[in-house]
Amino acid sequence: MGSLNLKNVCKSFGSVEVLKDISLEVEDGEFVIFIGPSGCGKSTLLRIIAGLEDATAGEVEIGGKRVNDLPPSDRGISMVFQSYALYPHLTVRNNLSLGLKQAKQPADYIKERVKFATDMLGLEDYLDRRPAELSGGQRQRVAIGRSIVRKPELFLFDEPLSNLDAALRVNTRLEIARLHRELEASMVYVTHDQTEAMTLADKIVVLRDGRVEQIGAPMELYNNPDNLFVAGFLGSPSMNFFDATLLGATDAKTAGIRPENITLADTGVLSGEISHLEQLGADTNVYIRIEDSNLITVRLMGQHKYTIGSTVSLSFNDDDVYLFSEDGQRIRS
């Protein structure tokens, strides 16, 4: 069982509260991603789960067992780090097998587990190479393979793709998704990249300033954010925000609408001047300065030609507008 249960977890460094009463559950076989801006506490929370940091208060349960007082090696977890953390003097084969050798596992079992990982990750041709002879993507696959051979109850990933270039990030992301499907393993993954969160997770935990802002499936959070922070954090380009009084909404402070839900027309709800264009080939981002000096992003499918400095009107459906109160909470109709 690879379930995880966090109950009222708090963490302080001196007088600084880094994590504030975190409670959440990861079901057996679930892929959960912690996401949030730098300094929100997501990596600290992962380290507490791993046993690399002690919680100031609260309970950590893995597979239904309290593990607060257990060392990392006894928690049934395996962690993949951003830095790969491979032994430079060892070959890929020995990097993969070292943990099992230290655990005094039988040689036949070690050989079987190493073969399982190398076959799954396509590392057969690199077994006799050292990390310095590998690309960044290959090193990360070795780091993931080292976790696979241990057959943990819970996989932990700490921003594993941050050191890879854009193309490798996509390829490795697809590999991790495939591994999750094939292994049917529980995974907890930390990232600041919303694309990784939206495409990989069964469930996203959005953190800010050491607190959980919202938990839910990717499309649930995207379509039904609880507050201004979650609405603005998920989505690229991000949600547009402007004064709600421009729409005649007197009971709200802020109105929001996603760029893909706006069209440009001869007449519309709002109007403004085009200040910038981004031609991306498959789509076009148009940046428009409206009455209150807010910059509104409009995402149009395909290629469009507009003149910078020209005035355009913005049209959208009322159902696509989000309203938020003075304190940033969502106002639901």
C-alpha cells in the first residue's frame, strides 16, 4: 500500500513558520503534485514526507503506518532529486544496484530488478557508462531507475525536470506519466511548473505561504478555482483580472476571465488599444490595454494580423467571467 496521510503538519525554522497545519491524503496508486511559487513550502513538505526534515508538529503516515520517528530508509519511499544525486565513480549498473546491495538483497533479485528498470527506461546500452558520459536526460532516467529497482511504496520527485532543456522536459514528462501508468505506483511530485502539474497529476495541491490554497483534479482547479490566487496561478497565459465595476458587478472587487474565452469583435463589453502581439504559429496572443490601464491577454487560435495601436472591442460570455470579493475569495452564483 502506497497511501500517504498528512495530519496537521507544521514546520518552523526558529520563529519562521514554513508549513502551517497541512492536512491531505494521497490514495494508493495516485499521482499527486505539490505546486506553488518559490518559498511556499512545497519542497520542505516533501522532505518531511521523506524523513529528511522533522515536522515541528503533526503526523505523517505511509501505508497506514505512522513514520514520524522512522529514518528515510525505513519509510518505504524512494526519492528522485533535481540534481540526480548519482555516484560519479560508479557505472549506471552499479548506481542502479547499489541500494539493493547495501540492503543485502540476493544477487539474482538485484539482477532481476536492474533489468526491469533498464528495460522500462531504455538504459540497456548505457549500463557500463559513468554519469559523466551521459546526457542530462539519460542521467535523470538513471536516477528514476534507481528508485524503480527499490520497489518503494511511495515515489517522491523533487523538481526532477528543472535541469533539462525544453525538449527533454517534454520527453521525460511523458516517460514519467508512462511509468506511473505501468507501475500503478503512488507518486508525490514537487514542481513550480504548472504544465507539469496539469499534464501529470491525478490531483494537484496548490500551496502558498505554507498553507494549502486548494486541492483537486487539474481541470477542477482550472475551471473552478476557489480564490484569486489559484485562478491566476494555473493557466498559461494566466487569467486576466480587472475591476469588476467595469462589468457593473457592484458586489465584487475583481473580475477574471481566461484569455481563450475572449474574442475580438466590432462591438463588445470592453474596448482598448492593442499594445503588443505574439505570433506563435498555432495561436496568437493579443495584448490589449483597457480603460483602467489593465493589460488584457486574448488568446486566438491560428494566425491573426492586427495593428499595434489600433482600438478593438472584447466580447465574452457572462458564464465565462469569474468574480472575486475584496479578500480574493471566489463569489459563486
